[in-house]
Amino acid sequence: GESVGLHLPTLSVQEGDNSIINCAYSNSASDYFIWYKQESGKGPQFIIDIRSNMDKRQGQRVTVLLNKTVKHLSLQIAATQPGDSAVYFCAENVGSSYKLIFGSGTRLLVRP
Amino acid sequence: GAVVSQHPSWVICKSGTSVKIECRSLDFQATTMFWYRQFPKQSLMLMATSNEGSKATYEQGVEKDKFLINHASLTLSTLTVTSAHPEDSSFYICSASRGTTNEKLFFGSGTQLSVL
């Protein structure tokens, strides 16, 4: 959901480990969800998306899980690499408006 | 993949001046574009929805007279920050949609505005 924080929560993982980034959304009518990766000074980069008629979707090294009952979304990154270090945002969309509402974001730090 | 170009990537201006930021879809026609603002260590906040050939739709709390949006063609939307003040300093990001069902949004690389 729409959320603004004074600072971003940080997840620190060891290189090679799996990462799980969580997101809670607010609108039960949202039917499309996207995870974005944002590196410093750049625009968001699409990672993976999922529709509300699914509860899991896999991509290359990434998996998104959707739990509509508790309005929770997670992004799993397998074998996390240093290049995965960035801020990750979930975004939700309702209907066909294409208007995205971004979550507050999580900073992922990968320790070598 | 689709590319959205944003220009300039970085601008510094004096307080009271106006700054124009351009967002272009390079290889597709974008019926709808969106403008976001992002303060340091915060999330993207939607400012407005820009529709080609019609007035932009602004989110609550965003001053339409201060943030002028023009979407005169299917490949270009502009955001003009009028009478900029230091509190307008932020990272501005645009995104574009082809307008087809289930289409992904494509984001520009952002514009860092610093108002002195």
C-alpha cells in the first residue's frame, strides 16, 4: 500500500544465501502486483509480477508469493549475488488504470 | 524491450525559477504516462497521471498549478516545476504504459532536481 517512512528497513544477507523480502499491501481490490529493483540514482527496474488469480510465480532466481488472505507479498531471491544489492519495492495496481501504488521499500545488502 | 527516456538526469536551479523535465517513450506510443516523486530513502509517490490529449489527473495534495504536466503527443510528456523552492528538491521519475491490457509499466531513469 501507499506508505512513506523516514528510513528504509535493511536486509543483510551473505552472498550465496537466499533472500526473502516482504511487503504488505493495503487494498484488497488490488489485482496486480509487481516487484521492482531500484539502484541508487536510477529508476525502478521490473523484476517480476503476479496477478491476483495466482499465489506463486517463478522467474530466473526469483519467486513471488502472494497471500491475498493477509494481503502479503514476498520476493524470494535465490543464491543472492552482490549485484542484487539495491532497494526493492512492491507495487500494487487496481483494475486497468495502470496506476501503481508503491510500498515503502526494503534495502538489500549482500555481504561478500 | 521498451525504453523510456527521461531528460535531464540532473538539474540544479535557483529558487523561484521553473524547470522542465521530459519523458519520452522511444519505441512505443504511450497513451498514459505517470509522474512520481521520490525523496531520499523513501518510496515513490505518485504525483499525477498524464493522458495524451487531455488534462492530467493529479493525486491528492499535489498542486496542479505548481507541477504543470503536458502530454501533447503519444511519445512525450513534460513536467514543469514552476517557481521551484528548495523543498521541491527531489528525484522525479516518469513511467509509461502502452495502454494495452496487462501491460507492464516502463520507467525512466529519473531526474534529480536540486533547488538552491
